[in-house]
Amino acid sequence: MQEKTRRDFLLQSGIVSATLMVPGVSGFALQEKTGEKAGEEVEVSPTEDLMREHGLLNRVLLIYEESARRLGGKGDLDPKVLRDAAGIIKNFIENYHEKLEEDYLFPRFEKAGQLTDLVAVLRQQHRAGREVTAQILQLTAARSAADRRKLVGAIGAFVRMYRPHEAREDTLLFPALHWIVSAHEFDALGDDFERKEHELFGKEGFEGMVDKVGGLEKQLGIFDLAQFTPK
């Protein structure tokens, strides 16, 4: 009872980051059923679902960074690779992942009066990100040196914004969701997310997107994780 009172006080005071470190929070980050049979699909909590999609986003950001390096005169780049990467950002991240946040998460925080300043910035950055993605898609076939510089600048702006953007969501917003919704509502969100994913991307869903990103990494020669280990 005393622990619950302390958590309620911290949440009401807006000091959410402190509560996220208490024991037990990790219990909702990955809600797998006990006694799963081999071959059965493991249930994924809504927050883990969003976080693993951030992992996919990070891999696309790596593709962006390598593309920008080559556009800067340090290697050849097939424009289709960058165009396909930007297409994944638009279709999967912006039109699906961010829509989940905007339709299911942000309104709940706003209604609860929690992390509203953060949510306002996240909304603004979603809008800005879509504008930059449109620029990248428009410039992927850039021929002139001026357009290539604009493309490199757009890629850099996107990467610079989304690295801290997703980090704030992973470390503040997503964990705090546990404190503003009931356990039943939390589980229902996971069902809603899964249904929407398969509705938009078929039965392969997230896993199919991972395969597509891996294919782009292979084309750029950045798929092998070992190459990033410091020598």
C-alpha cells in the first residue's frame, strides 16, 4: 500500500522518470505467457511492439547514414536503395507506427494530464519528419551537386531528430503507459496493434519489414554486424 501511494504521488507530480526505475516495471515490458508450447506465437506487449519497431527504425537510420556518406562523395549509391528505405519510413514508421502512437497513446497521456509537454513535442516532430521524408523521396534521384547536398542535409536532419525522439519514447513515454491504463486496457492495446499490423502488411507484418531492411543493408554492405566492432 505504501509503495502504491508513493507511485501515485510521483505520477501526479509528473516525476515519471523516477518511477520507471522501480522493480516490477520490467514485468510489463515483455508479457509472455507462461507454459508456451513450442511453435506457438508468443504474445508481444504493446510497448515491446513499439520498441522493436524503433529497432527497425534504427536500422533504416543506419542505411540513411551510409547513403549520406556515399552521396558526400565517398562511394557509389543506387538511388533505389535510398528510395526503398524512405518508402519503409513512410509506409511502416509514419503511416503505421506513428499513427498508433497518435491514435492510441498520445490521447491517453493528454487525457491523464501526464507528460503532455513531451507528447506535444513528439506530435510536432512526427509532422516535421513527414515533411523531411517527402523531401528525401523527392530528391532520391538528385543529379546536381546542389540537390545532392540538399538530400544529404535532409537525411542528416531526419537522423538527428529521430535518434533522441525514439529514445525519449522508449525511456519515458512507453514505460509510463503502464501507470495510466489498466492491465486489461494495456493487453487490449496489444491486440489492437497486432490487428492493425496484419491489416496493413499481411501475415508477415513486422517480420516482413525486417527482411526488407536486411536486404537493403546487404546491398550497401552493412548487414554484417561484426564490421561495427571497434578494432
